[in-house]
Amino acid sequence: MNLLRALATVSGMTLLSRILGFVRDFVIARAFGAGLATDAFFVAFKLPNLLRRMFAEGAFSQAFVPILGEYKNKRSEEDTRTLVDHVASLLSIALFAVTAIGIAAAPLLVWISAPGFAADTGKFELTITLTRITFPYIFFMSLVALAGGLLNSWSRFALPAFTPVLLNISFIGMALFAAPYFDPPVLALAWAVFLGGVLQLAIQIPALKKISMLPRPSLNWRAAWADPGVRRILTLMGPAIIGVSVSQVSLLINTIFASFLKTGSVSWLYYADRLMEFPSGMLGAALGTILLPSLARYHASDNQLEYSRLLDWGLRLTLLLAAPAALGLAILAVPLIATLFFHGAFSTIDVFSTREALVAYTVGLTGMILVKVLAPGFYARQNVRTPVRIALISLAATQVMNLAFVGWIGHAGLALSIGLAACLNAGMLYRGLRRLNIYEPQAGWGSFVAKLGLALIIMGIVLWFGMGKEISWLHSSFIDRIIHLAWLVPLGASAYFATLWILGFRLGDFKRRTA
């Protein structure tokens, strides 16, 4: 299978999810604005969402996929099925326990994740209620990650990439039609999370049956625990939690800082993060998804040359696509925020406060995406120590920068610290790959970067002059904003890719097959 085509498939599904995600945020912003109710919900949803990214999409996937790839390439089908069954059994039992504990300990979890809310009893109690409803999401999504790892290892990339669409549909439906039947209405958003988790798990079942890998979990945890493959996965998972999820831990700590700032700070960071996740999900998550199985296969077959070449392909593609995305978000921050969120209860102050956070985030967007490409370079080799050490250094640096920036530029300082720490993380991961002779850059990097820089300058000029004055976007109608963006964004992209084409870039140069 062509990796470029696989990337297009995964990114296309992610694009659909992100578009619906913006529709979801448009609906939420219009109905609830940025205030007490949304602050409570975003904090309540952040914790299970954080655990999902840490355990499900993060540590579990990075530990499970390399071992699964080894079994698939070197063991029998029955051995592979046994591993999957044992993993599913132990995972289900552990998740049920974690979910039950999370629901019972919701007051403590809210106090830890947003201690500033304790000063407002109503806000604190509402957050606890929302947390208890949303917490089972981690149960469903961890099993979804298991299914996704299986399907991706069989080169079935489309369905796992499509599943987030169902969460957004659940949000939109509940916010539009169910909110009036809840008291307070924001409870509808919490139940949308629960429903979305159920739907995402259910849609995976037919696909797993088709590849004869539908897990058969049991309550015999002793047999699962005794499986050597399961023990290896667990050994990798512990350190990998930190290694692949440091940015999520930073976001959680930032919520603690933001809970002490003015009302709306948590929501401004959330809306900025949603915009930043558009390219991050389309590029970073997609590249990490398609790279890891092939890297694991190259490592299993001891083909280090192709391993290095695949990493080089991933790095070039990341810079080619992530750099213009970061520049475009920074320049078009107000037009995008005004178009998507400046409706109903969302005020002018909310627009410019969200803009401050988004511009700060874009400083490190390329670094965040590079981490998702570089980290699998270690995890596919079942090397967890190096990324963990780097992640801890980055996490410490984030908190130092938080303390330095928050008093200077408020909530935007929290976003800036995450971005700069991501760049530090990516730089140290790159240095580690070179130092351990895992990655050797291919020829032509100097001219590649120079041509990229020129194309970015031209794109930036086109977007800056095409955007006009920022304040005019606040006085334009929604239709006018849509029309303006509908020609401005393609114009900027065309200027960028046309410049690269003139400088010698061709689509065929980036084609590559899976291992």
C-alpha cells in the first residue's frame, strides 16, 4: 500500500472529523458561550480525554502495535489471536476498575485538576457531576484504541480514522436537540461524550470480524497476566505513558494554572487548542498512525536502512505540511476564530483572547507534530527509556516557562510554554535518533529547507494582504466571512504549492510503500 495514499486516507477522515468538530464547537459556542458552564464542562471532559490520549492513543498504542507487529510477522495466527484475547481481557478488567474509581473519586479529581473552582461551590459541584458522566469515556476509547491498533496493523487505516466523527455527531445532536431537556443544559454535553464512546466502539466490531481478529475477552486475568507478550506490552506501557503524552500532561497542568486566572481563560485555551488540533490531528496523528506499523516491521526484519529512510520521509513530509499550517493559523487567527465562534454568547473579548492563545500555540505547532513522527522511531524499536527521559525534561521546562510567562501574558503564556516545550522535545528526540545511529538524514536537506522557506514567505505575504484588517472580520456577516475564507485559504495554499512546484517539488518525490 502506498504510504502517501494511506496518509491521504487517514488525513481525509481526520479532516471530516475536524470539520464536524468545528461545527460542534460552533454549536457549543453559540449555545453556551465562554463562561461558568463551559469552563466546568471543559475541565470535566479534559480528564477522561487526557487519560484517553495517555493510555489509549498514547502509551497503549505505542506499546501494543510493535509487539503485535512482531507476532504478526514472526508467530502463527493462533499465537497472535491468543495475544489479542489476553490483552483485551486484562485491559477490560483494568478499565472497569479505573472507571469505577474515577466516578467515585470525582470530587478529588476535580479539586486536583481545577483547584481554583473550589472557591465557587456551584461551579465545583457542576464540574463533579459532569466528570462522573464523562468518565466512562476512557473505558470505551481504550477498547477503541485496541481495535484501531489491530486494524492499522492489517493496513485498514480508514475506519479507525473515521470513528472520531461519531463523537462530533453525538455532540452536535445533543447540543442542538437535547440540551433544553436537561437542567442545567450543559449536562447534555456530558451525555454526548458517553454516547459518542459507545458508538465509536460499536462501529469497530464488524471490521474486526472481517479480519478474524475480534477479541474474545474473559475474566481469567491470571492467564492474561501470565502471557509473556502481555507482560512485554505492560513493561513498555509504563514509561510510554510519559514519553508520548507529555503534551497532554502539560495541558492538564495548564488547566490548573488557568483555573486561577479570569473567568473564560479555560475556554479561550480550549477553543485555541481546538484550532491547533486541526493540523495536529490531520498531520501528526495521521503520520504517527501510518509510520508505526511499517517501522515495527522494518525493525522486526532488521532492515535499518529502510527504517532510516522511512523516518526521513516522515520528517520531510511533516515540515512540508506543518510549517505552512502553523504560519496560516497565526496570520488568519482572527478570521478563523470570528468565522467559527463569534456568534451568540461568544463576545469580541473572547475572539481576541482566543487569538492570543492560538498565536502562542502556533509557535510550537511544527514541534508538536514532529514529536508524533520522531517518538515512534524509538517505540517501534521498543526503546522507551530515551523518549521518557526527554519527555520529563520537556515537562519540567514547560512548568518553568509557565511560571515565567503567566504573569507576563496571562493565559497566552500557558499556550506558549507548551509550544516551546514541544520544540525542545522534538529537538532532543532528533538528537537521540542521530546519536544512537537510528536515523541518518538523506541528501538534499539544505536545498529542501531553503525552498520551503521561500514558499512560506510568499504564502505569508499573500495571506497577510488578502486578509485585510482584523477588525473588519468582526463587523462582517457570517456569510461574508465564509466567502472571504473560501477564496483566501485556497489562494494561500496555491501560492505555497505553486512556488514549491516552480522550485522543483513533485508529488511523485514523496511516494513510498508500506513495509
